[in-house]
Amino acid sequence: MTSPRFIEDLNMNHEIKSLDLHGERHEKARSLVEKFFYVEEPPFEVITGNSVVMMGMVNDLCREFEYDSFHRHPNNLGSVIIIEGL
């Protein structure tokens, strides 16, 4: 479980890379996210929007890469922060 202090520090003090999937087709999105996971080092953000399919795909890739994730804000489930597995 990620500590609240870490989340506060991450949100307040760090610029992180992000991948915005708005407008991308589901078929292309998986390869974009997978490539992003290979190229970038956590922490980074993936913006899925409200697509349940995109959210599930990001969660699946987190498991494959042994990363942890959390939502940037409880009122915005379409923005996922990816961190190293704890």
C-alpha cells in the first residue's frame, strides 16, 4: 500500500511524464502503453479517461511489469500514477 505521504510528495513536488490516451483506439492503446512502460521509468502517469477498457489494460500491464498504481485523485479515476512495485 502506498503511503499518503508519498502520494502527497509525488503530487506536490515532482513533475512526471504522462501518456494521454484520449482519442486513441483500444487496439492501438495497448501498444502505446506497453512501449511507454518500456521507455519510461516510474513514476509516470497514464491518462485513460473514463474508458473501463483502457483502465483494465493499464492494470493488466502494471501486473505484468510488477508495478503498483493509484489514482491521482479519488474524484478522477481516469488518471493513474504508476510506481515501482513495493
